[in-house]
Amino acid sequence: MHKDEHQLSRRVLLGTSVAAIVGTAGQSPADDKGDNNPKELEPVTQAFIDGESGPGWKTLGKDDFAKVNSADNTWSFEGDLIRCTGKPVSVMRTVKQYTNFELVGQWMHHTAGGNSGFFVWTTPESIERLTKAGKPGLPHGIEVQVLDTAYGQPNPADWYTSHGDVFPVGVKMKPFPPLSPNGNRSFPSKNLSRDHGHWNHYYIRAINGEVRLWVNGEEVSGGNECSVTSGYLCLESEGRPITFKRLRIRELP
């Protein structure tokens, strides 16, 4: 897509006002151990893309996911919350496979240094392999990383960021700049992720072999020329507790 066309499409989706994101001042972080009361888990941001405007949006809940290689208690569902213990390192997948879609939702790490992610267009072959093995491990697909800002502190490495890296795992993708030192990851153009104990908002658009990520209302990273253009959507468990909230998906032509 030409730069001017991309900017136009972005204005259509997000609008041009800075008011696309509204911060909520004065809120304190949730307890690091998690909060069992959903009413107290309020977001600190409200993004323009809400997963409700327009037709076709569907909430992803318990019936939309299937076990792969997680433990029976790794994932739990409570209202519009999806809770993950972080153990073992594993994924759960959607029941169906998706090709072109939009995904919107919130996530919150409960401890410093939390790690998780969304896998887009996850290959059925890798899911079958993990399911049969029944051991810790991650599948192949395009990962949209969900990493706490304290990950790797006080000496973080230079090959990742904590603000929405997008990269291929076991497949191919041409990442959008800025790039990681080895050129494999699309680094975010802005650092917009909030610390653990606060909600973050992701909007992921995956169309025709191209994946784009908006963090808290602004587009920051992505890639195209993906070698996979269809597959499962997976949520990742990777060592620390995390909660996802109001995951909604809309399939596109």
C-alpha cells in the first residue's frame, strides 16, 4: 500500500483526533496477585476501536477456544475475562480457523516482567504437533507480543521491546520498520504499553497476508508478505499470570 493510501485508511479506522484515547487519571494498579472481582478491574484507557461499532463483531468466550498443550487449570473464564496462570508455557487455540479479520481486546499483566502474546494465523500442523506431544511449547504463526515493560529489567536486551513487537515464528513475514537488530521483528514506532497492573488495549488487523497492530489506539507495528494467511488464533501462556478482557473478533472478506 502506498504511504498516502495507508494514512487515509488509518484515518478512516481511527479518526484524526488525539481524543481517540482517553486516559483515566488517579487509578491505582491492581494487586500483583490478581483480583477476583471483575468489577474492580477497570481499564485505564478507552480506545476508539471498541469492537462494537458496526456489524459483525463477536465476543470470544469459553466455547470459542480449545485446549492444545496447557494444563486443565491454565485458562479460566469469568464473564468477559479470560484468566491465565502462565504455566506451563503453552497456548490455547480458537475452535475455528480465521483468514481475514479484526481482533480487539484488553490485557493486563499482574506481575513485573510478564510475558504472553497472540498468535495469528497459527498453522494447523504445529497445533497438531503440540497437542499430540502434550508438552510445553509454542506453535508456528505470526506472534503479536504481549510483554510487560519490566521484562528483562534492569538489563534488557536489544532484540525485543515491550511495546508490541510483531514477528514470525516458524513461518515467514516481511516486518515493517523500525526493525530489530537481526531484521526479524517489527519494532513499534512508539512506546505506548502501560506497566503491569494496568490495562492495555490491542487492535489487530490481519488481511491478505498482512498483520498490523494498534497499541492503546495508535498503529505501531506489523508486517506483510506472510507465508501463512489463514489459521487458528491462539492465546499464549508464558510463565506469568495475565488476564485478557473483552476479546472480540470480526471476520472480513
